[in-house]
Amino acid sequence: DLLAALKSASRSRQGTTSQLVAFSCLSRLLAALCERQDPESTPAVYRTFVYALVEADNSTAKDFAMRNLMGFLRHFEGVPVGILVELMLKKFQVSEGEALSVVDLELFLVIVRHPRCTVRHAEQLAQALARSSVEDLGIGRAATVPLLAVLTRFGEDESIGIFVERFVQISLSKLMQRGLPKAQATQIQEVLVKIVCLPVAVIELIVRTLVLQVCKAYLMSYEALHPNLQSILDLWPTEESELKRNLRGGDDPEGRQGSEAPPQSEGGFLELRSVTPSVQGFGDFSAHDGALAADGAPTSPHLSDQVVSGQLDPDSPRDRRVQALAKETEVLRDELDKAKEGHQKALEDASRLRSEIDEAKEVQKKVQDEVMSLQKRREEILGRKAAAGGGGAGGQAGRPAGLPGQGPPKKRPDSKQRQDSKQKLVKPPTEEDLSRASDLLKAFIEPLNAMFTVYAKAKRSQAGRQQVLSIELFEQILADFEIAPVRLPKNAVQQLIRASKLRPKSGEETLYLGMDDFQSLLQGVSDKAFRPEEATPFCDFDLTIPLGSQDALGAPLLQAQAMVQHFIKVSAGSKIGAVRLIRPTLTRALRLHVLAYARTTLEALNGRLDEGEVELSNVPAGFEVIIKDPEPIYSVPAFLPIRDSERHCVELLDEILGRALGVHFLEPTLSEESKPRAVVRGHPNLKALEPPPIVKEPPPKKKAVAPPAAKHPLGNNNTAPVVSEGQGSETSAPGLRRGGNAASAPNLPDAPRQEPRAPRQESRPRPAPKQQPEPPPQQPPQRSAAP
């Protein structure tokens, strides 16, 4: 209660004072618990302080809390800083527009220097700091301080080396961008120079290697180095001179120095020297390097015109390089045109192949339909032959006998025998596998009950009327759901019945199936008609139940799942009315099954979250971890002097109003602090996904017509309706109540005697009991005993 009150006070909107007092109390409480080395209360207080700090909106209270936290971290070396790093970086990722402040950088510096800071947390901090040091001109230089601390402490680690390599590559690419502000370029150069000057040899080697590689690639395309790269390369004068000497192949015959500025574009950036008139004009080229012609002859407006007209001097080394470059450019153009033609041809071939694949799929579908129709026709022919009874003799009569000296022709094993031989090699299922399959069918018991009810017929027995299925109706179910004879031959049903050892009841010749027998037979059908490979994961409201391997789950469970999914698929597109009636129950059962998986997984995840065992990377697919506030409790304040009964009544009225209109008149109170909770991604409230119950409409009631009044045998027609005890029916008796006698009939309390009435068109209001007249004087004759 104390922590919840302090956390709510840290987020109070009444003023900054209450927030400062709350953070001060939390910091003092945390310091006192650490001094006492209390292992039970310290984690909870530290976690509350960190969450309150991350969720704080007031900058003054946040800076005050950070200052206290920095002093706390400097004083105690055993405090875990991982949760603080992850939550703060997560907040900065969510709010992209919020930049780091100076207090944040100071806290990062304290965390980096803390003994409990690991390499993984340091790398996360370095990524955020590197981005600010390059892009933010306001605090970029301040962000380099904790960044350099990370590189100094963990520079020898491999992961930090990979980070430095990526950072240097991005920084060098930014330095060569067009339109880069000079202030930002200077800031990037400062960061790189500071990193090079660190006392870590590995980092200096990484930066030097990348800078030399980039400069070498740049000089292969341009005649001089980019000014921003030149300032970085000046750190290694020996490597710079060796690099330029290797690229130039010796001294420049024309005496041009590498420090001369190359031609630049309007934005002040380097451009590739081209020999084509579309990119670089000869006037700009001559302005930078002087006139090309040694004899002082007038130059042509474009360098390519000189190449074509032959005005270049073949004895000049520069002109020879220009001619070679022109030839290479033409070759590259030809290769580019050929590559474009090849790409266009590849696109045409790909479109043609797609159309051929579509045609092949259509042909395959037609062939499958023809095969299915032929199989059905074969089953019908075999059934007619078996019914005629002459199929065996006729088949043997038309079969040729063996050749002389040879035995009868060998009988080739049919598909059933081959299937039986394959099943012998399969590992038999265990009791646990069968129980898993049975549990899955129980999860879909509602659609199975609906399927049984739709096809079942009423049968009278000694126990009363019962809904049962005959074997013919069971086969009809399999046929309507496209299982027989497509997947299962007709004679397989009789084999399943014999294997399940079902027998007719005593005194009956025909076997009838109850609901339990129907479910057990369906489990046998899944074993015979479906393969484990056909099962796919159940999916609903964007949540998928993972499908395990056959060794882990067992073949019976996967076969039962494949059968249920087959039921769902067939019911969605069937034209049979009985099959379409079962579709809503299948959809409802699938939703309940996925909801049960979601609740089980959430319960396990939340339990592990409470113990601090789950990381954000280990959350299963379809789930996520959020910081969830507890549901508020609307109650009457405890200080009001009212009775408990009145308090309960007011709270009940508030609850009724909230459920009806969504409005409460009582103030909410939080029962506990906010904590990370696992939820389904996109559906935090699972109650809203629960399907409504299926309500069956009652049959229309027939209008009851009153029977004509029967004449009493004694000549008295004033018969009164008598209600029998324990029932709602009325019995006509001459002034007697069931269980009474004639002697007690006249002594009954005065009550109006009702006469039998014929149906009337207009209903009149029944008079009040006080205004009813006295009963007529005529009474039935008294007898000694009831008839």
C-alpha cells in the first residue's frame, strides 16, 4: 500500500511538490533498505522507483529523481542497472521526437561506469549515444562523453568492435553526402578523431582500416580526395602518402599536386570526371587544369568532341589517359545496354513462366476432379457387383489361366495390403497419445453433439426415448462430410465397428450408436482416413497455436486435428443443409479452443513475469508484454461515517451504473502498482472475443382451445377447475379437491365458483376478489365418500 501511494503521488497532477516529496521518500527508503541489506523489500522498492522515474512527465521531478538515482548508484555497487537501461531506451524508442537531455547523459555515464553494467547493456547505450552524437547539434558533443566511456571500458569486446565498424561506415558516408551542413560535418569529424585517440588499439585499427579503404575507393573514381575525408586522413600521414603514391603509380608528369581542389558541382561537392558532353563540360575542365592543347590552339566546347575529331595529342600522357577513359566509357555503355536488354528479357520470361504455372495448376485441378469422379464411379460399380452377388465368379471367369508348365498367375497385392504393410512399420500409439486425441475431440464436443443431433433419430427403449444413430446414418455423415468413399472405403466402417467391439443391445438385432460410440468411432475414422502431415495449426483472431512434431504430440492427436479442420473446411462450402447447420458450432468451438490456449499461455507468462524470468525476446509469437495499470476499484471512502449496509448498497448502485452506461459516481482507487503484463497482440481484453452462446429458438406454441363443458352425471354442470398438488394442470371435479371428500366440500372457504367458459373474442378485466358475488346457492349433493 505504501509503494502504491508513493507511485501514485509521483504521478500526481496536483502540483510538483507532491511529486518531489514522493521521489524523495522513495530514494530515502531505497537507501535505508540497501544499508540494512534487506533482500525482500529492496527489489520491490527499486522496481517501483525505476517505473515511476520512466513514467514521470514533469521535467523538474524527473531531474530531481535522476539526481537522487545517480547518487544512489555511485554509493551502492550491487544495484542491477539492466532494468533501468532497458526501460529508458524503450521509452526513447517509443517517443522518437523526444531528445536526450543533459541529465540523461549524466545518468548514462554513471551507468557505464557502474560495476554491474554488462557488455549487452553498454552496446544498447552506445547505439543511442552514437545517434545523438552525429545528428544532434545541441547535445552532440555532450553525448560523446558517455560514448567514449563505453568504448574505453568495453573496446576489446567483439560486439563493441562490430558496433564501432558500423558506426564509422555510417559516419564516413554522411561526410560524403551532398548538402551536409558544415557544423554537422565538423561534429562528425570531432567524434571520429576522439575515437581514434582512445587508448584502445583495436578500435584505432578498425577506424584506420575503414578510412583507408574508403579513401582508396574514392580516389579510384575522383582525381582528388574529398575535403572531409582529407581531414580524417591527416591523422596518418605515412599511410596517406603511401596511398596516393600507389594510386598515382609515381610522380605526376604534369606536376599537379594532390592538394589541388578537384572540380566541384554547384553545391560544392565532388563530381566524377566524365568524358561525355552530358556530365562535364570542357570549359570547367580547362578552368581547373589549364588548357589541354600545348600549342595554345582554341579548344572545343566539349572534351568528347576533341576525342571524336582527333584534336588530342597522342604523345601527351594526359591525352592518352583521356582516350583510354573514353574507350572504357563506351564499353561500359554497351554493357549497360546489354544488361538492360537481358533484364527486360528475363522479365518477359518470368511473366510467361507465371502464366504457364497457372495453366498447369488449372490442369492439375481438372485431373484431380476427374480422378475423384472415377474413384466414386469405381466404388459404385463395386457396390452394385457386390449386391448382385456374381462379381466373384464373373471376375474369375474372364481371367486367363496360367501358361502350360507354369503355376497360376501371381496375385498382386492390392492397395489395402500395401497400406497394412506400411502400418506395421509405424510405431503403435501409446495410451497418452490416444488420451490427447480424445481431449481434442472433447474440446470440439459441441459441434460433434450438433452433428449427432442433426442426423440422429428418436428410438423408444426401456429407458425411454433416446437419440441414436444407425450404421446407415453414420455412413451418411461420412459421405456428407466428404470422407467416404473419398478417403475411407465403405467397408472400412464395418471394420471399425468390429475393431471397437460394438455389439447390439440384448433383445435387439440392429446396432444403434449413442453419443459415446459416435465419438469413439470418429477417433477411429481419423486414424484410418487422415495422415499426421495434413494437420495445420489452429488460427483465430490473428493468434496461431503452434503445431509440434509428431514425435512430441503423437500421430493420433495430429490425425484428430486434421479431421476437425476437414470438418471446418467442408462445412464452409457445402451445399447440404445438415452440414451448413453445424458450421456455427464449429466456429464457436474453434474460438473457445484458441481462447483456452491464449489464457493458459498468458497465465504461464504472467507467472514468469512476476518472478522476473521472462525477457522480451522470449515471448511466444502472437503475444506481447506491456506495462498495464491495474483495474480501478470504485468504493466508498473509508472515512465516511456510514453503516456497512449503506456502503454496500452504494457500491452496488455504482457497479450497476458502470455496467449499464459506463459511468461511475464513486472515486477510483488502485489496488496495486502497474507492472508488466503479457497480452495477446492486438487483443488485450479476451472477454470481448468470447463468442455468444447459441440460443435455440423454441418451437411456436399452438393456441389452446378450451374443451366443451362436460355434463355432470348427477345433473350439475357447475364444475370448478381444481389444481392438483405439485402440478400446474387443472382437473375438473364436482366441487371436490383431489385427496379430499364430499363431506368437507361444503365447508370450504368462500370462493367464487368458476364456470367453464367458451372461447370469446374480447377479453374482459377480471373483477377484484372483494367485488365477486357469493357462490350460487346450488351445491352438489353430499356423499359419504368420493367417487
